[in-house]
Amino acid sequence: MLDPYELTVHSLTLRQLGTAEQLADITGQDVAEVEAGLEKAVAAGLVMAARGSYLITPAGREHLDGIYPRAFEGLRADPQVAAAMEAFETGVNKQVLALTTDWQTIEVDGARVTNDHGDADYDATIIDKLGRVQEKTAKVLRPLSDADPLVDRFLDRIGTALTRAEGGETDYVSGVRVDSVHTVWFQMHEHILRLTGRERPE
Amino acid sequence: MTATTGFRWLVVPEADMPEPSRELVGGKAWSLWRMRSLGLRVPPAFVVTTKACAAYFEDDDLPEGLSDELTAGIRHIEDQLGRTFGGTERPLLVSVRSGAAISMPGMMDTILDLGCNDKVEGALAAESGDPEFAAEVHRRFTGFYGRLVLGCTEDLEDLPDTAAVRAAIAEDVGEAVPADPWEQLRAAVAAVFRSSRSRRAMAYRKHYGIPEDLGTGVTIQAMVFGNLDDDSGTGVLFTRNPVDGTREPYGEYLPRGQGEDVVSGRVTPKPLAHLAQRWPRVHAELLAAADCLDREGRDAQDIEFTVQRGELFLLQSRPAKRTARAAVRIAVDLVDEGVLDPAEALTRVTAEQVRTLLRPEIAPGAAEGAELLAEGVSASPGVATGVVVDTPEAAQAHPGCVLVRKSTSPDDVHGMIAAAAVVTEQGGATSHAAVVSRALDTPCVVGCGAGTVDTLTGRTVTVDATAGRVYAGELATSAVDEREDADLQRLTEWAEAASPVRARADGAVEPVFDGDAADVGEELPAIPLGTKTVRGAVFCTPDGVRAALDAGVEVILTPHRLPVLLAAIAHDRRTS
């Protein structure tokens, strides 16, 4: 497992540019703890500070690459985790990407056009499917969440984004500048790839 | 309660009954009653009330007597249609759908074709003379039941037959679809009830302050068959043209077809004129119904209908999907027809739709003779010209450039925000690059093939993301001017009157905050306290407009005023 300091540096690989509060929101740590970690990491050259936000440096990435194999040794050797990742990549991950596309585009008279969110039934169907996939993901990733509590936290944050989208805040499905389903999903994906030492498939 | 029966848990929506309470029967059943009371023919149905739902949660089981009443309700439908539920001759199939007074997410979708099993499939095959159709009905029902009642999340739609669907369900949830139609029905009703207290429905209600115990009704309605004989068929009708919004009926008819056939694209339907020739009486009845529903619904309607042995049934009427152009046309027309007032018309057009209309295009003829450098899949439409860079850092350093990558990941998002267009070598319409570009409304072409990064980097190119092409050099573009389009102009006038914020091309009120000059990151820039005017591309997006309103900004500077005004009005409506 990562210690609190390592976890703080790691959180910057999930969110490219973040304030201490935003990073604490990802990991569930105390803001004060994150701030202390960031200060230490800046001094060590692992992290750069830029107007209240932080960025990881190439040295920081290298540092983490040295830590992961030890920190996640047990998890990486677990065949159930490997099977779960396989199921995630080939199943729910593809479903979420396809549903996000269905959310953003809609078929009118045979042509796919931008979804203007004028059809509430259509939107509700997509959000509903996303909700079912999210629930299924919790089952698929069980071997990982048993070993790492952050995985459940990501799923909770995806649920929060879904609830906001359901209330009409449509950019909480795929918006880039908010913690949308898609944004948090990608953070979670990056996190579990790092846990398991896998490459992102394209 | 109806005169027909003394039901405790059911309501049968007859045309002559008084208006049922939406709280008791739910919105869907209410609209069913509405169609009936307008004199339109809809397939017979009954509703299990929200009271039964409340009782279900008290006992943690279907309330006493409901099972018998379900039988009575079905008998009522059987009598009207001369069919038998679970029967081996002229079988009756039903749809089961949820319906609460307030529409809520997380509630169960519709189950179609309930009442099917091996024997019923055989009976359907004999009756329709089409074993393939009967097998398809059975396969589809099994999928609906597996997904909605048993909670299977596997993709069941693409499986070839009932056996394959059953196997996938067994594999995923370890349960089987019951063969007994009555058991199917009871389980479906209970599943609808339970869905009103799913984790997500509860979270939604808590978040939006909707009473926690708000239950749902269950509508059970006869399926009708358009594939029985030559005098049967199915179709869809738009009361207005969904492409350009013109007030003319527009639709398709499929003789000997079933509802899903039209949508599935398995067969090519005929224009409505075919129905007019073959069945002038049915055609006339349909057009009269369409007119009525357009007027009653106060919006363009998308109507599903089935003709069964020469008799017209209306299955559904709902606001029609439409292109951006049609949405604008219809909203303005409805004001001119005296149906809507201008404030209401503004709720019918979204900021996204107007943004779509204002998107520049390659000028006619401009692409002729231009050198085509790359070609791929259009992931987010639009046109942009710029110098090609191959890293997100370079894109940040040169705003307005074209970012070309092998593929993108969250590591590239800050560069994608700064870029005027995004091009990738790998990936399709669901790739990260596609999804993020659409969210940013940035033109994007994906899947241009290996070597694209090397070919393009350093050149000035024009990306025609609508056509999925990348040309050398700068091509002329043309755009709709919102000031020269009469419909957009009228909407803009109305929007100005209704908007909580002013949108202008120029004329700032000090102090001004420039979003483009702030750090380009994945977050919205923080607007300094006391800011009166904001400028910059980020404040023309829906989340930018929202942030500006929340910060108490008075003026948003933008070249296109209408999308900003509409986003502001929508946000205002949601928060007040």
C-alpha cells in the first residue's frame, strides 16, 4: 500500500493539475495532510507548484514507478485482481465509453447529431444505463476494492455525478471541467491501471 | 376507482371516467387516460396504483388481494381483445412500465412482450405465420426480463436467440426467467415497486428534496400486432418535419411490421402515402389524431401507431426529436400559432442547439483543389484552422493550434482545452479524444491512421471535422450570422428580456475578468470577487455561464449572444 505521502504524489497522476483541496477530495485525506505532503514533494523536486495548483514532475513520475511494484506486490500477484481487470477493460469500461457517446450524440432521422438534451426520456435512459453499469462495476472490481479503499470512493463520486446529471446538470455526464461521470471514471481507470501495473488499452 | 369494478389496487383508465389523480396512477397512465378521453384509440390497459406500492413496502411483499386483482385486470383486457394471457391460441402479451407522479431516474424501464414462453411462442408463430417473428418476440422478452427484473447487466441485445439470452442471464445472475406468465407478471410488478427505492432513486430524491416514500404506479397494457396480416402494419408519424421544422406530417409505414421493426432498420418502411392509398380511412384517422396531439401536447409530437386488422391503435405520443434547425423553427412557429408565449418558447431551444447552428462550415467550393492530408472519423463536428503541434504543452503555449496525437488520455486534457481542433491516429467515436472534444465542443477527427502525427506536425492545416478531413493550408469558411437569421433574431430578442445576465459583443462594465488570460487548466478559472464583466471562450460554454452567474457577473462578452443567453436562462430556471 502507499503511505499518505506517496498517496498524495500519486493523486497528481490522476488529476493533472490540482489544488490541495481537489487532491484531498480524490484520496479522502485531510487537506492539511495533503498540503504537508505537497510541500515536502515540492522540496524533493517531485512536484511543481503553480499559483495554488500542483503538477507532478518527470522525477515525480519516476519516483512513483519505483514505488508501485513494492506497494502493490500482493495485489499484482492476485489472480482474482487480474481477472477483474480483464473483465473491467473488456466489459464495463467499453460500456461506459459507448454510453457517453450515446449521451453526447443522438440519432435524428438516420443521422447522428449532437444531443441537445431536448428529449428527456432519451437522457433518462442513458443515465439509467450508466447507473446500472456503475452498480455492476462495484461487483466487477470487488477484488480491487477489497485491497484498496480508494476504488469504492471513486464509485461513490461517480454516483454523485450521476445524481447531479439526473437533476438536469447535463455536463455532469461528460463535462471536462467538472467532476463528471466521465472525468471521475477516467481518474479511476488511471488509478487501477497504476495499481495493477497495466497499460491503458486504446 | 372505476365503475367497472371494485378494485382496491387497480385503476382502469376508461375514456368516460373522471380525471385520475397523477399521484395515484403516475404520469404515464395519466397520459394514457388523456389520449382515451380525447377519443383516440389506445390498446387496453390498467394501472396498479401507488397505494399498492406503499403497501408492498409495508409488507415487503405484494399486498393481499393484488394477485387476484392482477388476474381480473388481465381478464378485462382479454375480454376486449378476444385473446388469452399465456394461451396457446391467440395469445395476449402485455407491456409493463413504471410511472410515478414525478418522473424519476433509477426507476425501471418498460418490459415488452410479457407473457411469452415456449408454448406462447409456438402459438404466436402459428397465428402470424411467421416463426421468425415469434422467436424474436420471445428473445426480446427474455432479454427485457433478464435485464430489468433479474438485474442482468450483460449486453443481451446482440445475442442470436432465446437460448443464448437465457444462458447469458444464468451466467450473470444465476437465475432463470419463469415460464409461467402469471409469475412473470407478479415478479415484474414487484420489480417496478422495488425500483422506486433503488439506491439511485433514493439518492436522487434526497438530493432534490422529493419525499422519500414517493412510490410508483405500474401500467400494464396489451401489446398489439402489426404483423398479423395484410391489413396490419406499424409506423411512426412526426407532426412536423424533424429536419427543418416545417408544419407537415412526416412519417413511415411498414405493412405487416411490428413496432420494433421500424426502429431496428431491418426492413425499409414505406412513406405514409402508402397508407393513404391502401387505407384512406385509417390514414385520415391518423392525421386527425396527430393534429389533436400536436395541439394538446403544445409541441411537435412523435407518434407511434399500429394498425391491427384495419384498426388504428396509438401506442405513444411524445415530444419529437428534432435537429437544431427544426427546434428553432418549431419554437418560433408555436409562438406565431398562439400556442406558446415567448418565455415558454425559450425553454424549447437549448444553447447547444443554437451553438450547432452557428458552427462555421467550409465555404462552398473552398475544398476543391485543396490538398487532403488525412482522413478519419468525425467525432465532434466543426471547422478550425491552425498550426499543428504534437504535445499538450505546445498546445497550451500556442492557443488556437491543432493538437495531433496518437491517442489522448487525461494527461492531454489541458492541451485539448487550449487547442482549436484535435486529430488522432487511433480510436473511434467512443475514444477519449472523441468524448472530451465533444464535451468541449472542439472539432475532432479520430482514427486517421499511423503516421498522421509525423505528416501533420508543424504545418498549417484546416480541420473539417464535420466531414472527418484534414486539408493543407487555410480554407475559407462560412457561418450563419445570428443577426441575419429571422428566427434566431426573434429568439434573441425574447431571450434578452428573460435573461438574468446581459450578453454583448462589446461594452464591458468594469471590472472585467478575462478567462482566456487566466491559466488554461481543467478547472474553470476562479472569478475574482466583484467582477462585473467576463470575457473569453470558457464563459461561452454552459459551465462557464453557470460559473459567471453564480459569481454575480452582469455582462458576458461573446461573439454569439443567443447560446449564452439561453444557457443563463436555463441555469436561472434550475436554481430558482
